[in-house]
Amino acid sequence: MRIHVTYAGGTIGMVDSPDGLRPGADMASWLNTQFDGIELKGHVSMSQLSPLVDSSETTPIHWQMIIDDIRAHGDEADAFLVLHGTDTMAYSAAALSYALADFTKPIVLTGSQYPLGVVGTDASANVTGALRAAGSSQVSGVTLFFGHMLLAGNRSTKTSSWAFAGFDSPSTLPIARTGAPWRWYHSVEAGEGWANPTPYARHDVAVVDIVPGLSAARLRSMFTPLPEAVIIRAYGVGNIPASDPGFVDVLQELREAEVPLIVASQCHQAEVVLGHYEAGSTLARLGAISAHDMTLEALYAKTIFLLSQGLQGEEFAQWMDRSIAGEVSLPGIA
Ligand code: ASP
């Protein structure tokens, strides 16, 4: 078993500085100590992004750098590990799952809440757990290992800024849970895949949370200049204050300008059903697109992916109702 590690940054490899934590640990040497006495010793290669980033600095260009590194080492390893900051790890995991849907080897992302040099760090447990997952014949696709859980990458979300169990996949079961032996619950769901994806580029996507009392004027200002797509994080199954005529006018203007309007939910565990309530049926009439049960991370990365492929209009909308890499449960596909 050969493993290639792409080190992208994050707390796991940070050291103290007068301005707070910043990348600086000797990751290659530390990784070597993790392999002492195990059969992987000598079978692990590593490359790192330059510069290493706090993952809050991540853009779609960084997603593409990780993808390029994995593809460049595609023939040299049997499984791939990505060391990543926790803040946007779920976004990157989803982004990788779409662009590497045709990649047949397992890719596992992990990071940690404490840097590797701190007594009591979760770095060792997460890296060795991710290695165990990567080396298992039961895993495929893009997964995220953190705090004893292996999750489908494009179903995961960061749920805690401090707990060692910092991630969850609210709409699907975990893939596995550690223990002696590990418990395996299900496989990463397959999707339709995507052949020869165009590299990720930055796109202007507005993500707006609806809150009680949000005015039409404030809403309109959020869409100036017009974005390429809008993700509305509505209530429950996809409800908005539709009895405010000004509010609906703003959304209508977006549709008239042919800006895709995607409706997600603020609930961590949701199934968006537009038209279930009167408050959501206005969105259905406007031709809004349902995010179904996608996490914000999976939905945002998918929106950027589809825009990077040059999709617009009906074609763009249709792919929100189709699964590229298991990121969405569709009505009728249980
Ligand atoms: N800000 C850090 C990052 O996302 C947090 C972490 O890695 O836990 O890079």
C-alpha cells in the first residue's frame, strides 16, 4: 500500500507566533514518526501547497491545486490523504468529490483542532485514523475522517470549533466509526460522475440567510452587482416571508435576469420541498431550484463546479436534481 499526502495547511501543522497560530511545523518529519513501526514506513510521499494556508483563506483555486496534486501522483499511490484546515475542510471535500468523481482511488481528508506539537493533540489520532481508512478495502471516493468518524466528504459539515468530534454528516449515516474493530455502516454513495471536468475558477455566488424582519431593501442590496447565482438559506423545508411583496419582487428580478436561485435550508438536517407551504410555493412559482438535502458546503461547491463547467439556465438547474458524486438524496431514490 502506497499513500500520497497532500498537505494544504491548517491548525494541524501550525506553530505559535506573536500574531497567533500560523503554518510552520515540520510536517514531513512528524509524519515519519507516525509511521515508525508500521508497514507504511517508506511507502508514503508528501507534497505541500505553496503557500500553506489557514483554510479560511481557501478559494476554488486552492481546491484545484489539491486536485492537480492528487492527479499528478495518481499512478504513484494506492490511496490519498489530504491534510487540511478544519474551517473549510467540508467545502474542499465536496469540491474534490465532484472534480475527482472519475478517480478510482480513495481520498481521505483530515486535520485537527490542536496542532501536532501540543500535548494531548488530536492530530495523531486523526492522521492514523485517516490512514487506516485510506488503506481499507471498504472505502472509496472522497471521505473525511475526524474525531473517530469516517464521513462521506460531500455530506460532512463542521459542527464544533473546539470538540475533537468536530464534524458530522447530518443527512446520512457515517461511513464508519473507529473501535476495535471499526464499525462500517455504509459505502460512499456513487453519483453519475463527470468526465474531464474543467478546472475550478472563482465565481460570484451570493449566499443569503433569511432572518425575521429582513427588509426587501437589504435583500436587494445584497444582489448588487448581480451575482452569477444565488443561494437562499430559507427556513425549514424552504420557506420565506412571501407575503412581503417587496421581498418577492427582489427574487422575481433575479429570475428575470436569469440568475439561478437555489433554495437551501437553515436546518442542519433538511429536505427542501418547495410548495409544501404557501410561504415556499412562491419560490416554486419563480422557478427556484431545490437544494434537497445538500449541506451548504456541498451545495456551494457544486454551484461553483457547475459554473466552472460553463453551465447555465436549464442545464445548470437540472444538475441540482442529479447526483454527481452522492452529494444529494433525490426524491424517489431512497
Ligand atoms: N483556522 C484553521 C484552519 O481552518 C482551523 C483548523 O485547522 O482547525 O486552517
